Amino acid sequence: MSDRWDPAAFKTRVDGVLRSFLDEEAGHLVALDDALEPVADRLRSAAGHGKRLRAAFCYWGWRAAGQPDSDALVRAATAMELVHAAAIVHDDLIDDSGLRHGLPTAHVALEAVLAAAPVPDRDGRRRVRAAARSLAMLVGDHLMALAGHLFTTSGLPAAYLTRARGLWAALARELIAGECLEILHTGGRPDTATSLKVVRYKTAKYTVEHPLLIGGLLAGAPAALRDTYSAYGLPLGEAFQLRDDLLGLFGDPERTGKAGLDDLRTHRPTALLAETWQAADAAQRERLRGVLGRSDLDGTHLREVRDLMLELKAPQRVERMILDRVERATRALDAAGTPPRARRALRELAQQATDRIH
């Protein structure tokens, strides 16, 4: 790859690493027993979509520290995409989401495969669903383990990898903490500060800040540059998830590939819901209570909540949160003397992460 940043070419490289690595791992599973083919198939398809933002941030954490392009670094950066794939499988399972990228989620796809076999008794469907969810959980666990395997076998020198060992552990710890916080606060009283804390640990850090810092640590980046990565990465990661929350309710499912009712059905603690709740009067809060957490939601409910949110200007406030965080991120780049090539790439990635349809 030349010094000119070509996102499409980079994505092709990452996709190639993912495809060959997951094909090989799926083959190892099937070699143990043919019955594992449905699980192997979920591994092959687990990381089939995405813009490869997390790998790109890791790559530019490395390049901004003065290191050249490296196939071994690209393999290490690709491990960030397997972390994301694991998080998606677990998140969809926890939320019982049926769609991701317009396709059945892992547990739904596995249930369809298992249900195709003859069911011996009337409890068969319940057992099939439980088995599919258990298998999906294990697929997610395996993807996280494979992320670590790909990272450590990337081809980078052991001394380089050692620099990032502690942060890799922190990434896993904080990602799990964020998911746990979301579970613990789901269904509770909406609160913006709580929602932003969930955003920070569940998504923001492992999407931008941690990949950048890992790339920087691998490259031997000085502390001042790593401070810049955090000043850029944390607000940008928060902006990324805030945009995702907006798209979850106001995006077109045909383009986002997600079910628009999921956040309402699960009563997730999103900042968008918290901002709506804070601005609502008693009657409006009662309307929200009548919708949140219901399992029988339909398009009418979605339109009612959207109309209420727009009436209370909650989406506009979340948009301002996004803009403020993107501005803080890009100012951090300007203030630190980041190399011009890296600064241009990171500015482009900031736009790609927050100005999107899915």
C-alpha cells in the first residue's frame, strides 16, 4: 500500500485476512465432527460485513507513530474486527435481535438450521431455540478467543506484542463491563449520564480509542502521542454509538439492516431515550411507559415514539452531542502535531464513523 490512504484497498486487505483465517478455523471445527458444520458456518459468516473501521484505527495508530505499512500489522489490526464480531453475536443474543446487516443473526440462523431436522416431541421447538442460543453464545466466545490468536500470530515481533498485552486485557474487560452495565440498566429510569457511561465502555473504547492505542503501542508510540489518541478516540467512539442509536430508531431498516423496534422492545438505556424522558412531561412519560419493553410492538408504536421524540427535540440534542464530540476529536489531532498523512486519514475516518446510513 502506498502512503496515500485508500480505504477501499485497506478494506480488501482486511477482508482477505478475515476470510482465509475464519475459513481455516471453520475447517478445523468440521474436521473434529461433521455435526459442527452449522457452527463452522456461523464462524465463516461472522465477520462478513463492515467498513473495517476498528482495523483502520489500529493501522493508523501504528502509521502515525512513524511505522511503515506492514502485512503483519494488518493481520494484528484485523483482530479488532473479530473482537467486534464476537461483541455483535453476544449483543444480538442478549437483546434477542433477529436482524443484523439485513440477515438473520447468529442465534436465529442456527435455530433455522436446527429446526429443519425432525423434532421428536412437543417440547422440541423450545429445546431447539435453547440449543441455538447456546451455540450462538459459544460462537461469540470462540470469536473472542480467535481474535487473540490472530493478534498473537500476526507475525509482529514478540517484543512489539508484549507492549500491547495489558491494553488488550483492558479492552476485553471494559467491553464486558459495558455490556454488563447495559444489562443492569435496561428497563430502568432513563438517565443521560448513565447512558453515556454505557456508550463509553460498551462501544466507544473498543471501536476507536483502544484500536488506536494498540496500534500505537505496537509501534512504540511515545506517551504524548498516545494521549492524543485518547483525546481523539474517546469522543469519536462516543459519537459513533450516538449516531448508531439515532439510526436504530430513525434509520431505514432496509438500509441499516436492523429492526427499528429493537431499542424500544428491549428498553435499552440509550441517550436518545434518556433525552426524550428528561424533556417529557408526566403525560408524555406515561405514553413512553406504555410502549417501552413491550413484546408486541409494531410500526404504529414506532411512529408514535418517533413523533414524540421529534416533538421534544431529543434527536436534535443527540445530534449536537455527536457534533461536539467530533469537533473535540478533530481538534485533538490539530493540537498535537500529528503527522499530516495520519491526520488526514484520521479526519476521514472520523467522518466515515459518524456520518453514515448504517
